[in-house]
Amino acid sequence: MAERVVVIGADAAGMSAASQALRTAERTGRGLDVVAVDRGHWTSYSACGIPYWVAGDVAGPHQLVARTPEEHRANGIDLRLLTEAVELDLDAGWVEVVDHAAGRRERLGFDQLVLATGAAPIRPDVPGADATGVFGVQTLDDGGAVIRYLARDVRRAVVVGAGYIGLEMAEAMVRRGLAVTVVDRSPEPMTTLDPDLGRQVHEAMEGMGIDVVTETDVEKFEIDGDGVVRAVITDAGIFDADVVVLGTGVRPATELARAAGLPLGATRGLRVDDGMRVADGDRVVDGVWAAGDCVEAWDRVRRDWVHVPLGTHANKQGRVLGTNLGGGSARFPGVVGTALTKVCDLELARTGLTEDDARAAGLDIIAVTAESTTRSGYFPGAMPITVKVVAERPGGRLLGVQIVGRDGSAKRIDVCALALWNEMTAAELAMTDLSYAPPFSPVWDPVQIAARKVADRL
Amino acid sequence: MAERVVVIGADAAGMSAASQALRTAERTGRGLDVVAVDRGHWTSYSACGIPYWVAGDVAGPHQLVARTPEEHRANGIDLRLLTEAVELDLDAGWVEVVDHAAGRRERLGFDQLVLATGAAPIRPDVPGADATGVFGVQTLDDGGAVIRYLARDVRRAVVVGAGYIGLEMAEAMVRRGLAVTVVDRSPEPMTTLDPDLGRQVHEAMEGMGIDVVTETDVEKFEIDGDGVVRAVITDAGIFDADVVVLGTGVRPATELARAAGLPLGATRGLRVDDGMRVADGDRVVDGVWAAGDCVEAWDRVRRDWVHVPLGTHANKQGRVLGTNLGGGSARFPGVVGTALTKVCDLELARTGLTEDDARAAGLDIIAVTAESTTRSGYFPGAMPITVKVVAERPGGRLLGVQIVGRDGSAKRIDVCALALWNEMTAAELAMTDLSYAPPFSPVWDPVQIAARKVADRL
């Protein structure tokens, strides 16, 4: 008889897992019936695309959907949208779901459970944080809500938090003609970079007309009589706001899992093994799997568990999960902390540890910053690029790289990520066979210039 | 007493070596006097930039010079231009040079000799190959000669050979308004790619208005009574030509070294150890060093010696040579065969073995081609990219990657080069932590999509 699989969460991780499980099961002959539930309206979408939808680069939400509910159903998945999982009994093997459209509760029995419940925006613990007009941007439904709200008479926006989503949403709203202020508690925006590089981000934001207020804490969201946000009150003054976007990070949405007694890490993310089975160290929880923004991943550089809510990991983890669930074999080998974005025409990227991270961890390090150009200096379109390399003393093992620059800069982080992945030294990276032609690179790639300087100093 | 170093060849390899030797010697306390000779007018220039100078992207030769003769002299190098090394006596320790400006011969004694004599264009072994108007493009002096010639009443150009320099020069001349025909003996242009990808190059060239004639051998260059080229006679017909550019490859310029009995490989390149000492296997030739286009490099994927005349290797090898010569320690760890260029707006890149290479070597392989986009498919500016991965059966070790695509494609080869460098499998590469954001990549990077397909098939 076929095993019953219940998948909670129908975005990247859950649906990659479901699809890959069925694909693999077809090959292995394993019998699987798959039910997937999600409390939202959408499946398999790019949440990362929401700021570009807000900015108008993308016409509508359907463009952000990689695979529709109909396509998933055609592939044999029993998909139930607007259906929220509210209780989980692992011993009895059921999950209770509420069908919000039908107003019906139901218990779905399972042999195998896939948790892909994602992450939820962190709301500042201050009065008014739940007011009308204060938005987290995590799901496609969130994105739709923001866009509908911006269609009102909305002129002034405050973004709280200057990380990836904060910057992307700030730029999107400036491009829609709003006056935008970004408030952050750190000395410079983008704290996944060191402050010396964050300074360049700061300047790029100001260059775009964004008001950047750093080293500032939000104390309260002021609301009117209808419960609608009107201003953001901070320790640096009051900022009028017709709309507020929260860029204060997300946390794993693991309440259901926690209530069921499943193992969570320090970040509240589910602990998994490299096959994406929920596991507490070596103790695997039989028949329970998890992937995506609700799990922790092993950071190969930090040598610790981290929470990195990125669509690329969700897709990979979902695929690994599905392969194993379907009777195949795959493993998710961890992360090195690679991420990138752009602010106006400034590209930023990072992988591994920043200088601040490494010093905070008590490591004996060297950090070197090199200025260069994206193409041969004489070639039209050569753009400035700054590469900062952090390496361990005295051996020179690479610990992290940060890149800030104009067109053609940020994707160079991938080479650095692979160098970290393979535990290379700066001297080794400097001598590897990277591509060179004047329209693409100086004769020493900017990454190798920086790595070489590290090697020279050691 | 200071040791006397003579450097033959004042371009990237020679002058990197000289500069780095002096820099290192300052640190180690080793006493060095450096004399450098070159038969041309220039030092430390980007020969790779010549096509862009011809095209008008670069205003003049001075822009292609990374370091001028005056700068080198100011750094303490006794630099002699228009000075050609004509004979070498290793036992006696002198090189005889001709100063073409002064018309004087001289023997320069040395304790240490650096050979950086570069490479020379291969001229087809057919009548008329030395005619006026037939140009190889290797040195900055060559570039200047072509440009002066093109300023005449020159309308029709024939390029013989559709490799990197052939394509770049063809495009440059089309952009100057010439009618350009490219003749090559292979089924498709750009034989450093497999023909299926070469086909895209062929189409891009035709799209630019270049006449591409493949599977065609040159039989003769027709000349007029003044010895000026007038047509290229091939087995596929006669092509009128006011100017001919040779893109038929280069060979190491090692006549001097060969005459002196130094060890050459099958490619005629000098054999060196990883410290850039001339060496026949384990037998190092004491006090003789070499770097750049005149040497062979160890190919880590082929596991064989190859000749890869690229500025990026010349710079790295020169630096390694100089470090060791100056009393420090460095090694050049070899190459994996990475290269890239662009034809109009088509970018092309390769690293490692092509499918044809691998099959010719008798390897049991799988080759997979994946079509994708450079950004998330919904993001403005997403461009088509084709990635072809070659891997070994059954383990999946990566052997080579080729990329052809529009803006944002080619530099992705560097990740592949680093994967080859570290002997990764396709499955490993597919799961590494590469960067993702919609303006930069689909959620699975195109390289990982291709690698994943290889892993799936194995």
C-alpha cells in the first residue's frame, strides 16, 4: 500500500520536496500519496521577487510563480490552499488542518511528514507594531497586501531595518515616488557586511534619495483612531509614515513543530541531518522531514548551525528531501553564507565571515581591502569594485569575502564561495586559473588582487 | 656582490618577474642588478587589448601599457628597448644582443637568466603568407602596424582562423566598416568549444555581418607586383582581400632557447618546474628561469603539459618567478584551461575539457547541455545562457564546462574553473552555496542547473 505523505507549506521547499519525492518514487517503485497544505493562495513562488513587483519591474504575482497549483495537481499532488495546519500529533500520526475557505477542520493522517512552514517576519516588540499599514514582506500574499496599500494615498514610507529586504523595499518604494526613510540601529546599513563597506551602501542609498537614519531604535509606532500607522517614534525623533515596512529579519515559523516536541536549535529553526530528516544530533525523528526557511543549516565556515532563509537553499533542501523520501539518496552539504543584492546600481555580496564576525569569534585574522575595476582599466564600462578578504593567520585559510561595486561586481562572490567551500588559502586562490579578457576582467581578477595582497602580507 | 640578472622580453612575464624580483630582494637582502632587453618599443602591455584598440574602444596604445619604460627604469631596471637577443651561451653566461637603434652588438653577462620571449603568430605554410598586408597580431608593434595599414584605402578583410584573436579582430574590423570574411578549416568557429556551441558563435558572427566560411583550407595568398596581398585563395574559392589578419594561433618563441640546448616540450614551449625554473623533469637548469607565452604549463585536468599563451598566466608566472629569483618562495600551480571572450553581444567561455577533447582522450564521459537565463526568468534583462558540462562516468568528476550566452553569462566560468581546480563532482557543484537574488541569477544558478542534470543522469 502507498505511504501517505503530508507536506505543510507549499512554497519552494515543500513543493520541491513533494515533486522530487514523486519523481524519485516513480524510479524506485516506492508508493507515495502526497497531500500538501498551505494557508496562502500560492505555490512555488519567488518571495525574493516581491520588491521587484513593488517597484514595477515585474508586472504581477503570477510572474513570480514557478509552478502553479494546477501544475502541481496535474503532477499528482493533492494540494489544498487556504488550509492551515494547526495541530500536530506525531505519535498518532496526524495533522489537524483548517480549511479557511470551507470553514472546515480535518485531521490528515500521515506516514511521512514534511515540514516546510517557512519563516515569519520579526515584529519589533514595541507598541503599534501590529497596526494597519505596518507590513512584513515574506509571502506573496504579504506582497499583494503591500501593493494594494501603496495604491492608496500613501506618500511617506518608513522602512525599519536596513538588511536585504529593507533595502530592496526602500528602493522599490522610492521608485514608486514615495519619500522613504530607513531606520536602523546599526552604525551602517547592511550589517551582513563590515561597516567600511556598509558605508558605500549608505552613500548609494542617499544618492537614490533615501533618508538613512542609523544608530536609531524604534520606540513606538504611532497610530490614529482607526488603528492605522501614522508615524514611527524613535530615539532620534519622529518620522511621519503612511506606510511602514519591516526589514527586521525573519524567524523560523516552527510553533507547530515546537508544540509537537520536535528539536529546535538556538535560532528556533528545526534541526535536521544532511538528508533533511528532522534529527536531534544523531537521533533521527522517524518519518519527519523538514526543509527551507524553517530549518537550520550547517555553516561550513562557522562550524555551527545557522538560520539562512534563502530561496536557493529551500530549493536545494527540498530536492534533497524529496530524493531521500522517494527512496533515492542525496545530501545537503551545508552553506558558507553567500548572499548578494543590489541597491540602485551598487551591487553587494558576501560569503563566509566578515571581519567583525571573525574578530568576535576570537580568531587571529588578517583583513585586506583592494580597489580594482570590473574590466581592464582601459576598457569601456570598467567599473569600480571593492573586494575585502578575511583570512586566518598565519596559514592564510580564507574565512570570508565581501564585494561592493558597480555593474559586474557581485557575482564574483561565487568564486569566493567555492574557495571557502574547498578550504583554500588566499595564496591558492590568487594563483587559480580564473578567466581573463579585457571586457570581463583586469589581467588579475579583482578577487585575486585582494587574495594576493593577503598572501603578500602574511 | 650583486648578482647580474638578464631578462629577455619586456612584456607581462618578463617585467612582472623583474619587478617582483627586485621587490622581493629588497625584503630578503639578496643583491640583484637587473637588465631587461626587448626588441620592441613597449613594456608591460596588454596584447589582449589590441582588437579593442583596432575597434576604437581604446584610443591608443598608451592606454594598453600597464607600466611604461620610464616607470621600470625608475624602479631600478636597466631597460633596453629595440634590443634583440640573438645568441645565448649558457656555459659562458652571456647573451648577445643587437641594439637596433644604435646598430651595435654587445654581450651581456649574467648570473641569472630570465627567458620571457613570448610567442609568435603561426603563419600558414602557403605561398604569400609573408606578403605585405598579411598581419599576425601578437605585439603592440603588430597592433600599430595593422592600424596604420587599415588607415589606407582598405575595404575588404579576410581573417584566417576563427579562434579568439580571429573573432576579436573580425569584429573590430567590421566595426571599422570593413567587409570581413573569416575562413577556418573547422566545421564551426571557436574550436576551443564543442561544435554545438560553436554553432551559436557562427550565428552571432553572421548576425554581425561577418561572412563565415568553414571547413576551408587556405591554399595561397595572391599578391600583386608590389608584393601586396590581394586575395586569399582557398579550396572553397577566392576571397578578395585588401588586408589579411592571421588568427591561426601562436607558437612559443623559443628559437634562442632551443639553440642553447634548453629543454622544450612537445609544443616547443620551455619546460619549467612550479617555481618557474627551466627544468627537464627533475633536472633544474641552474640559474635559468622562464615565464609567459614561451613556456608550457601543467594542465591539472588533462594531466599533461600544454601551451596556453594568456596574459593572466604570464603575469602570475612572472610574479612567481620574481619571488623565487628574489630569494622568496612561491609556486605556479598550473592551469585548468579557462578562457573567455565575446563576439558582438555573445559571450563565450570554457574551462577544462570539451566533449570532443574528452572523447578523443578515450574517457568514459557524460555531457549535458542546459538552457537557462542569467537572471530570474521574470526579471528584466534576463538573458539566455547555455551551459554544457562534461563529467566522468560513473563518479561524476567534472572534466569541463562551456558557456555561451548573452550579457552576464561568461564570467560564470570562474566557478566552474574552481570546481575543476578542486576536483569536485557535478553533484557537489550542484549543491554548493552560490549566490542568488533575482537580478543576478535564477534560484538555481545556470551552472548548477547543468551540474544537477549531470548528477541526475549518472
